[in-house]
Amino acid sequence: MNVYDEAHSLARAIKESNEFIEFDKVRQEVNADKEVSEMIAEMQKLQLELQATQISGTEPNADLISRIQSLSTMMATKPLAAKFMQSEAAFSIMMNDVFKIIGEAMGV
């Protein structure tokens, strides 16, 4: 068995999965909508900032929380943004499951 061949097979299977196909379709729609694309990019930036704060062991400041809540409310009014977040979450869950399966097989 060639590990690289198996990795390519796994990549093809992921690319053909419903989760990836839906995520890719919605991602293309988002890229065509400047307003939604900018909202999602800002949300991702704020989420990374929040994660960095949490990892450092400090409490996130009220301004950051407020900005995230405000942007979440705005995004909820945009069906495409909500659809993107759902499809991204489904794809991420699948990928996390794949990583977990591989990790467990390696005893990690």
C-alpha cells in the first residue's frame, strides 16, 4: 500500500463529499457577494482574536464581545451568510472526524 496514493484517494473522497460540495458552492456564492464576503471575513478575524485571547488565558474585553454579537446579528439577516456558516460548520465537523480517525489509528 502506498501512503501517498491513499492520501490522494482520501482527498478525492473529501472533494466528492456532500459537505465539501455544498461548502464550495456556497463559498463561490459568498465570493460573488462583496457585502457578505466582507462580513464573513470580519467575523473570522474577530473569532481568531477571541480565540487568541482565550488561549492567552485572559478574559476577552467587552468591546470584542460586543462587536462579535453585533456582527452576528447583522449576519443573521443575510440568508447567504447563515448558509455559509452552516455549510462551513458541516465541512469542519467532517474534517475533524477524519483527523480524529487518523489520529486514533496512530495512537495520538
